[in-house]
Amino acid sequence: MCRHLTSLLGVVLLVSSASMALAGGDCSGFAPGTKVVNEADGKHFYATARAEALEDSDGSREIAESEARIGARTFLLKIPGVPRTPNGKLQGVTEVGKCVAGTDVYVTVHVSQHSAAQAQALRRQIADSLRRVPVLPVATPSRIGAD
Amino acid sequence: MLQGTCRGYRSGGVICALSVALCVAVPGRAYAEKTCDDYPYGDEINIEDVEGGTRIIATSSVAVDFDDVDAVNDARDEATISAKAKIVHFLEEGVCSDDEIDKAVATTKSMQVDTKSVQRDETKKKVKKLCNSASAVVRGFVPLASCLTPGKEMRVSVGYKPETLKQAEGVAGAIGNSINRTPPPGATSHGPSTADKATAPSADKPRATGPLNPAPGYSDTKNLDKF
């Protein structure tokens, strides 16, 4: 009986300590800034931005998250050599990291020469398809009293 | 059955019986309703090169505030649009960040016989405007899978690959050719238009109340496996 209780207690303690380790925000791996990494398939550009929520609530954190998302993209624009469209817009950008610690929200975005090429190819494929088969016209009913 | 299972355990008969009972009861509850806990994708976009182009699976998660079918349907629509928007942002997006600072200074001077005083009030107003925009006419994006955790979240995954683009193009082309061959009769109205029928909601009408219509949790990922 005592042996069973002891083993059961041990299991309960193990589960609760694992839960505590997973919970709680720790954004020590995130820092605002930019980074350029050379890899086999070309250059990879990373940008991290931080925003602070006005209060510790879901609504405020959502606003801070949007601010951090845009801030990170603004950082990307400032890196020399970041691939852009002919009209200066970003392409191939994906969000690769997000961390929330209290009222601090960090967002990391990534773009590479390869992902930009993927976005460009995809835009061209869709544009070619729309040229071959244009968007179907939408029928509009005639208005009363038009004649 | 429990007695047969627990026979042979000398002193732990009660604990054994309890454990067996829990083992039967808990999995039964777990299999009754699926949620998004085991959904393979989070709020993310996955891109990979495939033959003929790129395969994309974009997933968006939206909060479901009420455990009611109407709220779930609204969340599903929102998550679908949000997932498609993720792909559109990947294609091309514009970013703007404007800072505007307005400074106003008010200076008040007063002079008396042998004294002079000056008061200066300065106010600064700073407005920061951030925007991130993307828009495109697209084709070939298909809803693939979704899951619901009741009262918590709805996730929808939208996919694109070169085959879906060809299929969408084929369908649009077939419909367009059919309309060109046999144009639909001209639409005319012989009565009030739908716009005239719309009226503002009456302020005197009492709001209908009733119990929520809960939607069970689910996780439908069968299309993801064959995409």
C-alpha cells in the first residue's frame, strides 16, 4: 500500500513540474534587430521587433502583436539587399517566431532570396492563369426606373 | 471483470480496481470529442517546392467566444479569409510607417511697473501610423481542413499547389465558355428591388432569447493527407 502511494505521488510530482516548465513566457532568445545569414541556397534575412502592450490583457497584446509584426517588416526593408518587387514591396516574407512575456511581444520575420523567388514565380503563375482565363464577369440586375 | 483482472494482487486490490476503472473511463471521454490539440498545423504558413511550382498550406486560428453554431460559423469564415490573406501577404506586401509630431508653443508675457513675467506652455503631440497592406486577385486557393475546440478556437487550413490552379482555371474556363455559347437571359425586376425591401431594425422589437446551440469539437484533416 505504501509503495503504491509513493509511486503515485512520484508520478504526480513529475507531471506538475513538467507543466510548470512549459508554462510561462521567457523571451530571452528574442532581441530586436536584424541578421543576415549566408546559406547554400542564398542569403537569409531575419528581423525581430518588440512592442509593448499598454496593459496585461489579450486585447492590448493583440495590438502590440500587430505593431511588432509591422515593425519587424519595417526593419527588413532597411536591410541592404533584401529582395523586393519592382515597385519596392516586400515578397516572400514569413513569420518564423513569436514570443509573449507579460506585456512584451516579440515577432521575428524571415525572407530569403529563395522565398522571394518562390513568391515571384507564384505571382507570375497566377497572373498567367488570369490572363489565359479572365475572372468571370458578375451579372448585375437592371435597376428599376433606369429607362 | 474487475475482480478477475485484479486477482493476484495481494494488497493493492482497491487501487488496482480504481486504476482499471479510470483506464476505461478516461479514454472513453477522450475519444468522444476531438479538438484542435492534435491538429498538425498552428497559426503559420508552410511553403515547399514541388514539381511545377510551389505548394503552400496556410493555417489561421481565430478565437471562438461562444459555444454556439453561429459564432463557430463566423469564426470559420474569418479563419478562412485570414488564411488566404496569409498567402496574399507572402506574394507581395507593402509596409508603411509614418511619424507625425505636432508641437505647439504658447507664450504669455506680462509686464507691470517694475516686474516682468513670462510663461511658456509647450505641448507636443506625436502620432505614429503603421500600415501593412496586401491585395491581389488570386485563383486556386482551396480550403483543406479545419478543427474546432468548443468555446476556444477555430483553425482553418487553406492550400495551393499548381494542380489546384489548373483545376480552378479549367472550371472558370468551362463556365465562361458555357456563358458565351448561351448567354443567360437579361435580368429584369418587376417588383421592388431587394435594396428597397431592406429596412432598419425596429427599436421596439424585443430581442429574442434562447439557449446557445453548441457545436461539438472536431478535427477534420483527411484532405491534408492527400494534398
